[in-house]
Amino acid sequence: MNTNLNISNSEYDDLISKKAQKSPMLKNIFFAFVVGGLICMIGQFINDTLQHYGISKENASTFTSISLIFLGAFLTSINLYSRLGKVAGAGSTIPITGFSNSIVAPAIEFKSEGYVLGIGANMFKVAGPVLVYGITSTVILGFVYYIFHYMI
């Protein structure tokens, strides 16, 4: 083993490229597509079933979102969503179930530190910036729309 720590950047890059594992890109794309598609199919099935039984489209859509959030949280709580994420990658993180997982996983991880300093302080580490950006941009765009709607 070479113990020389004084190597150039190009030598370091060469060493990393030799040692790094190649990512099976086609396999990753396939599983992301399949799992993401299955999650969306489950959501569509819930939505269609509710509408079939007479629930309005708006209420069915709301209940579908709530159901998928619950499903993501439940699978996270029994440690299945992390296994799914290892196989599916972005296919499991992009749908609403992935957002649910990003809130529940830190809450479970820091539960032993208490409700306020554990769960409350760490629950939104991943999802917090997404929420802040989403809410802020929505308010700004709503304000711009409001101004232009009454000016034009």
C-alpha cells in the first residue's frame, strides 16, 4: 500500500476513478421507473375506487394524498421504506410517499431524545427547506397574481 500522502489532484482523481464502483445506471433507472409507477398506480387506484363509490373528485384526490402520506409514514415506521429506497432510488423519493418518509424517518431516529428536542427539533431537517421554499414561492406567486389580476 502506498503511504505517500503528497499526491497531486490528478493522481487523486485517477486513484478514485480506479477504486470507485461503477453505478448500474440502466438497472437503477428501471427500478426507479417501476417503483415510482407502482406508487402512482396505487394512488390512482385509491382515487378511482373512491370516485366509483360516489365521492367527489376533489374529496377523492384529498383522501388519496392523505392515504399515500399515511402509507409512506407507516412503511417508514416498520423500516420497509428505507429498504424500498435502496432498490428504487428516486422512484421512491419523488412521490408524496417520499416526502412523508423524509419527515417520519428523522422523527423516529431522534425519538429517544424527547418530544421537543428530539422529534420536534429534528423532524423537519430534510423536509423543512422544501416546505419553506414551497410556501414562500407560493405566497410570492399568489401576491404577484393578485396584483396583476386587478391591474389588468
